[in-house]
Amino acid sequence: MCGIAGIIGSRYNIEDLRKMLKSIRHRGPDASGIYHNGKCLLGHNRLSIIDLSKEANQPFSDTSGRYQLIFNGEIYNYKELKAEIGGRYDFKTSSDTEVLLATYIVFGKDCLEKLNGMFAFAIWDKEKKELFAARDRFGVKPFYYHQAGKKLIFASEIKAIHKVAKKLPDEKTWANYFCYGSYGSRDTTFYKDIFQLPAGYFLEYKSGKIQKYQWYNFEERIKERSSDYGSESEVKRKYLELLEDSIKLRFRADVEVGFNLSGGVDSSLLLALVNHLHPNHNIKAYTFYTGDKRYDELPWVEKMIQKTGNPLEKIKLSLEEVPELSHTTTIFQDEPFGGIPTLAYSKIFKKASEQVIKVLLDGQGMDEQWAGYDYYSHTNNTLIQGSKNESPFRLNVLSQDFKRLSEKPQYPTPFSSGIQNKQYRDIFYTKLPRALRFNDRISMAYSTELREPFLDYRLVELAFSLPDSMKIKGNVHKHLLRELVKDYVPFEIAEAPKRALQTPQREWLGNELRIFVDQQIEKLLNSEFSEWFDAKVLRTEWEAYKNGKQENSFYIWQWVNCSLVVSGE
């Protein structure tokens, strides 16, 4: 796991690249390197996970010096790929980095189909003076870019690009955020002229021009799958085999591995299988709590730990920490993020880093592939878990001119199943992309690598393609998965309904943290972005919230988060 940065063009120099790398030093504190040749500048900050030797540092060159690679992520099946390549490449290290470069040299663009991993990388061809860059299937790892004339700037985080490019808000994206809860499209960001390479795409940059291509066509892969899935027991067997293989692949590391544990079905199953596959490892588990029994998942977590016997680190988020954590987390996130639960989750990575745990596993991605959210059973198109009939937005506080900039996002519906279309939306446009962004930034803020075994593309494709009846049965979501889980976790966890990962955000913002919210709202309404809002109406809504109208707190957090982001803190 690392941070990459690059500049292709003659107007910039090494000092510009050094500024970019310094801004994302947290992504890779173990080593830093720069490649400079003509109009090409490539930089890399390394977090050493596989092959800890300096020979695996980046930018990484092949023996001829023609190709230079900078890479953020992990290629989990690198050992299998190395064996497949065999004598067609002369390997000098035991790193997945060199395997990635060798796979590109041997197979060209088709190398992407062979990779099982999370990645964002760029390869410079010195001979052709061309850049090839790609992002993994689900966009676990970020790739941002900015084009200024015939010059290309790219990096793992937006803040690095802002070191050499103007920082201007993209007002349409912000308007969509306030009106519809959208966190941007697959290729846009909250900043003008800064884009992201969509998940499952690669780009080529030559002669001052960018061309983007989709290399992972999820829709076609699902439609090509056989509709003969066999019995439920056969499906469970197939899924379990793939999941065990996914865990084995993601356990490959030359450093210690830890585990993020919530009280839900997903992470509990994952921990049980980790212990089954690695019985002598006794992996350390981390969980957060707030001390509020209405929201804490500690009872379920401790029930699971009683069964597995893993050491457990319980990390408390206190309300007094929220203001400072909100500021620091905003700096790392660059864009709006999910609220106080994200702050609580960030403390896990901080604690793991302090204990020299560089890799953590977690259960992200299960709900999207198995239709786990409550709204998959509803006819509406809500994006907010548990929002029911109460709107999570307050459009009345927005100025008319700003509101007119918004455009309701439209999502493709390539499948005949309405449930699958919602899953597809969540995997590629809404739920998963924003969760992966939040999680990448908070893990890397503390120089830790987050691995998500459920996001192995083989698992996602299998579960997604199953009939709706295997995912939802009556009022039970993730039906078939829960049947599988019963063999591994306590009954209370296997049968428990989906619980949103929560903290007392609603209560804290309107009560103990109201002074903090007051400060952020006033800062927002006195900033250069105040024209986005009707100040009188916004203050009225805030007073109503403080006086007990607290059905949801999403819109309150939007205002707080906007204040923190636009103020540059």
C-alpha cells in the first residue's frame, strides 16, 4: 500500500513532485523515490508489506530501463502469476510490484484480467513516451488526475494535485450532495477539473491526449454466467470455497495482520474462517464503541470473541474527541465523508498503527453482493440505510441559484431484476465507492493497509448473479449467507437483523456537541460559500433540531462537513 504521484509535461520540476509526495507521506512512510526523464516525473511513497527489501522500492524499473512503474495496492495472486510467467521474465525480487510490471511486459493490456487484487498504478514507456495507468475492478485504490493543456498530473489523493493546481469547488457536485446525497459520479470529484479514473478502467496518455477504456465489464460477466446454480447447498459450497481462497490470498504479507470486528454477520464469518484457515496465528481483533448501549455492538462482538478466543482491543470514541477528530479526518479525506462513525472507525487504524500492525482485514462488500440493506426490499430508491419516511436532506436551506445547479443522478439498470439493479448501483455508483474512499483515507492516514476479502471479484460475481430468492427470503436479507454462517458463528449473530454501523451521532450533534455545530454553521454562513445557503432558513432548521426534531442527523452533518472542507481545515 502506497502513495503515487506523477507529472507528464515540461512546465513542472522535481520540486513540484516533492511537494506532492510530501502531502501524501502518510500513505508510505517507509521509503520515497523519484524518477525523472525528460517530460516524465514519477514519485512514490512506500508502505512495505511484501518483500521489505530496498530492491522492491519504487519507482520500479525493468532490467532494460524502458519501463518505470509506480503502484499503490496489492496483487494478491502474485505468486501464481510469477509461476505462470516463468522464464519469460528474469525476476530480481520477491515482490508483487515486480510481478505486476512483468505481467504487463509479457501480456500487455490483457494483464489486467489476470490480476486479483486492489490497485492503482501507472507505467511509463520511455521508448514510446506513453503512460499506461489502471484502476482495480471495484475502485478500492484511488487514482485522481488533472489535465492542464498538454500536461497531466495524477496522484493517490486530491491534496497532492492541489500542490500544483488551483483548488476550486465543483458546485454541481456540491449541489448534488446537498440535494440527493450524491458523493460525485464515477469520474468526478468535489473539485473543479480534478477527476478520478473510474473503477475497472485504464487510461493511456500520449501526445498530450487522454483516452480512457473500460477493461472490466461487470454487466457482461454477470450475463455470461450460467443460470444453473444448483441447489442452495451447492451454492454455499462454491461460495465458501472461493471465500476461503480469497482469505488465503489476502493473508499474504511479510508483516503482522490484524482484524476489524463489528458485531455483524459479515465480519464474524470472516473472523471464524480466518481462525479456521490460520489456527496458529491468533489474529488480534479491533472494535470500537462509544459507551452508549443503544448503538454499541460490543455485546455481539464479545459473544463472537467468546467463541473464537482471539485477543480483542476495544477502542472507545468519546464525544470530547469529535471536534478535533473531525478536523484531522477532513484533512485526510479531502472531500465530504460519512459522519461520526467514520471518526470512530479511524481510531481503530490509529491504535493498530501504534501497535505496529500494518495490515487489517475487514468485511466490507458483503451487503452489496448479497442484498443486505433494508431498502433492497422497498420500492423507493433511497440511498440512506434506515431513513424510512424521513428525508435525510434539507433542500429548503439552499439558495435557488445553487439548487438549480443540481441534477438528480440517474443510474443504469442493465438487469431484469430490480434488486440486482439496486445492487449494481450500490457497487459502482453509491454505497461501495464512497465507503471505499472513506476507508482508504482513514486507513492510510495512519499508514495501515486495509484488505477486504469479500471484494474478491469471484465472490462478488457469484453472489450477485444468484436469483433474488437466494438473497432475500421473506423479511430475511442475505438469506443464503446466513444459512452458511450458522455453522461458524453464534446463533444470535447469524439471526440478527442488519444494523447500520452507528454512534450516537443524532444525540451528540444536537446536545453535547451543539457548540461545535454552532461554530461550524456560523463559519460556513460567513464563508465565501455562504451564497449556497439561505442563512435564515438554515438557522431555523438548526434551532428545530436542537429543540428535539432529530429524526435524522444526515443534513446536520452535511453542513458541518461542508464547513470543514471548504474552510480548508
